[in-house]
Amino acid sequence: MPPDPVVLSGVHAVKHAVRFGARLDRVVSADPASALRLIAAIAPDVAVDVEQVPVEEVVRLAGARVELVGLARRPESVPAGDGPTVLLDNPRHLGNLGAVVRVAAGFGARAVLTTGTVDPWHPTVVRAAAGLHYAVPVRRITALPPAVVGFDPAGDDLRTVRLPADAVLAFGSERHGLSAEVRARATRLVAIPIRDRVSSYNLATSVAIALYAWVAAGGG
């Protein structure tokens, strides 16, 4: 039985997927002429054939009314970036997970790994990532890496830490933080500076700060 297609909701998801080598089986829109004009305006380097379908079909595929929807094949492999690997410890919020993928792709992370039950290729995650699953390896794992750098409020100030490119940077959820299993793999805990009385950053913001610190220290 073939795997479910990757649903690319909206022009930005289709645009990025095509730019990074996605194999599109189908692109549909209720108004192909309008969709093609939009693509020409914001992504003139991207060429796709758009099939006209009823708006109800667009909504069925995308879960919302969008200008177009692409159906693509999940890549067998995606080239890794030069930056650290991002490990999300049991993420729950699909939009946050997708935003992390987008950040990781932008900074050239080696991969985005997740633990837990959430599928990192869920259509909502792919939409929040704007199709950038094709720009950075994204997968769910069951066996943890042997060593990680854990991000935790009790850790060393990030401003005093140099993150190596081969590090696995582990982030817990805003509510629960790192699990005991991931914390046990941490060779070092690192804290992101935050103003007093502010409880936490958004998950994608934390990942962006960490990867920017890596770039600012000479990485990338």
C-alpha cells in the first residue's frame, strides 16, 4: 500500500517543496488562473501545472480554503545541513512543530528529530513549516541519541556557551520541559536568557535563539 501523500496547503508550501526537490503528483485549485498569477508574482522560479477542481475538493484536501493544494511524495532522503541537530522532546502543538522545521531549515540545521506520538509530517505541521520539510531532514525517532545538549532554565547561560555544529540540541515543551529520559542523556544543560517574571519562550523561538547563537559564534 503506498504511503499517504504529503499535503502541501497553500502557495508557500508548494513553492518551498518544489524549490527543494519535491516530486509533485498533483496540484489543484478552484481558480488555477489566479493561483498561477500568485505563483508568478511571489515565486517566478517555480513552475507547476495546476488542475481545476471544485472548491469543496480543495477544502477536503487542505482542511481549509486555500489558493492551491499540492500532493507530493515523501522524500526518501533530504540532504542534511551543516548546523546542529534539533531534537524536540515529545512536542504536542502541531503549529509549533512546523514553525521549528521552518526555523531549522532557515539556519541550515542537520535535522529535526522528534520523540512521542505526534507525526512530524502531519499536514498541519507541513503547512506551518511552509513546505520546508524538503529542505531539512525531519523524522520521528524511538531511540534517543547517546548525548544531547539540553535546554533548561537551570542550565548555563547560553551567552557563555559555544554550541558545536555536531551537537544535538534538545528542547522540551513549554509546559513540561525536558523528560527524564532526555535529561539523562544531557552532557550539558543550557539556559536561554529571559526577563524576570516571563515564564517561557515559544518553542520555535527557543530553537531560533539557540541556532542564531550557533551562527553568531561562527557557525553556518
